[in-house]
Amino acid sequence: MNETANAETILEVRNLTKHFPIYRGFIRKVVGRVQAVNEVSFSVRKGETLGIVGESGCGKTTLGRIILRAYTATDGEVLFRRDTEMVNTFSLKGKELKQLRRNMQIIFQDPFSSLNPRKTVMEIVGEPLLIHGVARGKELESRIGALLELVGLNVKHMNRYPNAFSGGQRQRIGIARALALNPKLVVCDEPVSALDVSVQAQVVNLLEDLQKELGLTYLFIAHDLSVVEHISDRIAVMYLGSFVEMAVAEELYKSPRHPYTEALLSAVPLTDPHTRKVRIVLPGELPNPSDPPSGCRFHTRCSHARDNCKTDVPSWNEISPGHWVACHYAESLSLNGIVTVDRK
Amino acid sequence: MIDYTMQPRRIRELYDRQNLLDQSIAHRMMSSEEIAFATSQWRMMWKKFIRNRVAVIGGVVVLLFYLTALFADFLAPYTLQQRMTEYSFMSPQRIHFFLNGRFQPHVYALERSRDPQTLMRVYVPDKEQPIPMRFFVKGEPYKLFGLLPANRRLFGVEEGIVSILGTDGQGRDMFSRIIIGSQISLTIGLVGVILSLVIGALTGVASGYFGGWVDNIVQRLIEIVRSFPPIPLWMALSAALPRHWPPLWTYFAITVILSLIGWTWLARQLRGKVLALREEDFVMAARLAGAGHGWIIVKHLIPATFSHIIVISTLAMPAMILAESALSFLGLGLRPPLTSWGVLLQQAQNIQVLLLYPWLMTPGIFVALSILAFNFLGDGLRDAADPYTV
Ligand SMILES: Nc1ncnc2c1ncn2[C@@H]1O[C@H](COP(=O)(O)OP(=O)(O)O)[C@@H](O)[C@H]1O
Ligand SMILES: [Mg+2]
């Protein structure tokens, strides 16, 4: 079911599942479970960017945070490369876990909540260095200065508080913090969703530059396909906790194999107005993740759904090399992609 | 580059060189902005606080109260138990400032007589016999701060009596007793609040941060404690204190009893605050950077709740002071020889006193004043406390 881990693989996720229990009442009885992430499997090569796209509430943040070991998974495993071997991260404790944390970091969606308003930029960016006892005093200050320069912030503003910065600058501070410990993998959880469109490109460009310069691997989460297009090597599409399609970016855009991907693509604004196609508007509401539809989770909103979609869960198949789909009719449907302009 | 600290005159010289001036203004603005941006939370709180007149007055009064308590023995002309039996139930004396056109604060000697109708003892000032008030006079010896032996007092008289708030039935000076009594009244609140703070902060932060069963236990405990009506609970507990305990023990036992309920407020408030903070991404960022619970609590949670802690404890002080007074007034709190405002009020506890010797009620004014001052200060601090909404 998985791509075989080769020497290039840095992260491998196997059948990852996360259910949040819903408690009610005085004795905190479990009355239900939010199925936030369901049997997700993929692997990421060193230096690449895997875009993860899905509507809000489909479990992207949860997925990222399980990988970072912020949440414990209900089931499945996450393997992360340490030198030559792949280590099961869920088994790490104490020192080893702390070491793992140096290697994977996060950039948050919300530029406000992610920075403590009571700390100066210097304290914020320096915190990971202090936690790991990497540097102190003058050495710490010069490293913070270097990090700020790296993300394009004025070193002189080190003693300012976050409220003195714009959203884009705040994200840069968050990026500097994430990079402080020289991580290998960075989970970018919708890093530009909260920013003005004019600023979004700058931050995405910065992330791309940093990736090239530092050899970073990105899990780049976004809620629509327009943002991830430029930065992603491969893209995975998520619906209601499950991956429905994953392919090399160009292929996913040109020839999607899942009706949900097609719908998302139809919403991407095109640069050439003559190639405009009809936007596919999905019928109905996003189902409640605590009570997902039977069979294929997408069947309630799928125009191609047939009877067996309501009962049988589609398997996660590699229908052509590197192109994974979870749809009973992936081979037979003819779906419309879009032609994207310039790719990196 | 222009030195932006230059003198105004020097700047005027540059007036015609327009571009240089522009540059200098730009530079000046930058630097003042820089200062504003680097303003810490505390400085912003302070700025907001001092703009609130009532709160500042409250703060000054509170400060004066505590300074008075600190230097009580020096400020009081008499000791707590000093009896001037020939002057019992004397009404407050007027102080006159000018004698024969010269500044010389003085009181008049008193003639004792009885009111022919009520048969009450009255004191008539004898205008012929002014008694000058002396400053830094030698009085009964005392120990300043309970340590340094001293006998100088701020003011006093060499003969007769000076009693600006009157005396009680045993001829003890009310002013001295109130001032010295403030030591206990004001510190019992302080100690009680500190005690509630420690308990409340620990349980509140733990409850909010760890959640789960820790939270459950703490919350149930708070509900149980809160379900008792406080006054009867305090009464029962203090009534249970052994009568033969030395005064100091009773004092501490009373503070413990008072803080037994006080901590629940703080715990609840802090829990709510920490619950919200826990969900902030910057806490997640610290965790994912490898920080332990201790780091997160000390570096992120406590500093963010610090202003709340201060505000809540300031607002808790009046309740403590009032509770002590109430308990002592009911004869269940402190007992003589310990002297607090509540104890003083307890001795003024009948209708006869109210009618004939109303000045014995003055400790009540001090209770009210201190409570008002604390409330004003606390409200001001609360308004100033949140310059940022996290
Ligand atoms: N800590 C949590 N406890 C309970 N439910 C949660 C928690 N975090 C997320 N969820 C639920 O899991 C689902 C996925 O959420 P999330 O991963 O944040 O989605 P996304 O990032 O794609 O918007 C949502 O239904 C959300 O309500
Ligand atoms: Mg999210």
C-alpha cells in the first residue's frame, strides 16, 4: 500500500488515524468521536514540498500536528529519518523526543495567536535556542540577528513586541522561530491564509528561497489549490479526514482522477480568461466528521456516485506511477483538469 | 546621518536645507516610534493606570494606610494599652494651630465636670491653659518595626492629654489604638490574600493547564468550598479555635480561615485564563520547540496571568479586611490584647455607645476608607491590566 521507503524518504506516514472523543456531562462520558484523520498514508522525500489541500475542517491541521507529535494518534504510525534509519516517532520519549522536535518544526496559520504578545521578537525567536541550550548571551543575540536577516526582517527591530508588526512581518517572525533549530522538515499550516493577497506571494517566495538555501522539506497545507500550485512538487487532496488523491502537482492539475479534485480545480482562478470552464459547485454541506457518510465519504456530494459508493470504502490505489486515488471509478471517469501556466 | 538628539536651535539652523530637515524628522519619528513599539506590557499598564484619577487616589490612600501601619508606633502619641483613667470617654479634642498670632499647635487643658441633666462626664476646655503640642517628643518606649528600640513619637504633649479621636471607657487614646490596630487589620488581609494567592494560583494554573482529572478534582473541590455560606463557615471555624491559644496563633489561624474561601475565586479566574491561553498557538510553538510543562507555565502562562493575579488580589483585600472586622466584631475573630479595627468596633457594640460616645465608632470609618481605597485601586488596575487582548 505504501511507496517503498527509499534512501530519499524523510517522512513516512502509515494508516494515520485520529479520533477526538466528544465528552458530555459531569462524568465526562464519551458520547461520540470526531473522525478528524482517517487512515492516511504517504511518504515525503527529502527536499520536496508536499502540498496538502482540503476544505477547512477536513483534518489538515490535525494531520500536521500528529506528525509533529502535538497530538497522539489513535492509530497508525509516523516514521522519520534519523541518519540512515527510519525511526518510529511515536515510540520516542524524553531526550530523543526533544531531539526529534529540533528536526521538525511548524509555521502557524494565525500570525496573531502564534506570537506571545508579551515577548519581544528576540525572546520569541530565541526561545527554541534557549530551550535546547544551544546558545546564550551574545552568541544567542547574534544567532537571532542572523535568523531575522534570513527571513528579511530588520535586526534593529529585535526589541519590539509583536503588536508593532504587520501580519506578513509576524509570519516572518514565526518562520524565523521555526528555523531557529535548523529543522529538516517544516509543517507549514496555511502560512499565508490569514494574509493579504499582496503579501501572500512574498511569504511564499520567502519560503521557497529558504527551502532552496537550507534544503528544507515542506508539508505545505492550504485550503485551496491556488496557493499550493507554485510551491508544491506533489499535492495531496484531503476530504473529511482522508486522502482522496495524491500526485505530482502538474499531473494532478492536468488530469485529476477524483471528482473532488476536479471540483477544487474548477475553483482555481485562471490567468487566461479564454480557457474558463464552468465552476463545479458541490451539492450539499460538508458532512459532520463525527458522523461521516458510509462507504466513500464523498458519495453524498459526488455527481458520479453509484450504489456501491454508498457501501464500499474505496481503497487507496496507485493507478499510475506516483498517482494515488481513492475512488471506485478512478479509471473510468473522464474528469477535467486545468492547464497551469508557469511551474517552478 | 543626522544626530536626532541635536538641540532645537541647531535644527532651526537647518531649516532652509529642506532635505536635511526632512531626513531629520523622519529619523526622529522613527526613533520615537521605536520607543513606543518596544513598550512593555507593564509600562503600558502603568500609563493607562495613572490616567485614572480615582484609581490613583485609591492607590495613594492604600499606600498611606500601609505606611501608617508600618510607622504606627512612631505616629501614635500613646501605646495601645496606655490608660489615662482621669480622661475616660473623652470626646475628640480640637487642635488649635495659632497661639497669640504665632504658629503653635496646641490643645487646651480640660476641666472635668458632669452634665447636670444626663449626669454624663464632660470635659470643658480651659481657654486659659493652652498646652503646646511638641513634635518628636519622648514618649513611652516602643520597638520600631518590632525591632529597633525607640521612644520618640511624632507628636505629643508634656502634660494633660492630646486625643484627636477621643478616648474609650478606660481612657485609652482612640487615635493611637486605631493606628496601631491598622497593623493587624491591614496585614491580616495581606497575609490572607498571599495565602489564597499561593493556593489559588497553584490549583488554578494546574487545573487549566493539565485539564482532565486534575481539573475535575479542583473544580469539584471549589464547588464544595463555595457551597458553604462563608460567614457561618468562618464563624464555625473560628469558634472552634481553642481559647487558650496565644494571640499569634489565633492571628494566623484566622488568616488561614479567611483564605480558605478566598483562593477559590483566584483559582476559577486563573483556570479560565489558562484554558484560553493553552489553546494559543504560541504555547503550542513552545511545546513543539521542546519546552516542558515547567517552561510553559513559568515563561508563558504565569506572565500572562500576572496582571490578573495582581488585580484579583487587590480586589480580594477588602473582603478579607471586612471579614476580619466582621469576625472580630462578633467576638469570634481576634480577641484583646490583639487589637484590630474589628476588635475596636466590638468594644463599641451597643446602642448606648452609639448615642453617647459616637467617636468610638471611628474605626468603622477607617474600615470603610480602606475598603473603598482598595476597590478603587483594584478597579483601576483591572481596567489597565489588559492592554493587549491575547
Ligand atoms: N483538539 C480537538 N478536539 C476535538 N476536535 C478537534 C480538535 N482539533 C480539531 N478537531 C476537529 O477535527 C476536525 C478537523 O480539524 P482541523 O484538523 O483543524 O481541520 P483543518 O485544519 O483542515 O481546518 C474538525 O472537525 C475539528 O472540529
Ligand atoms: Mg487548519
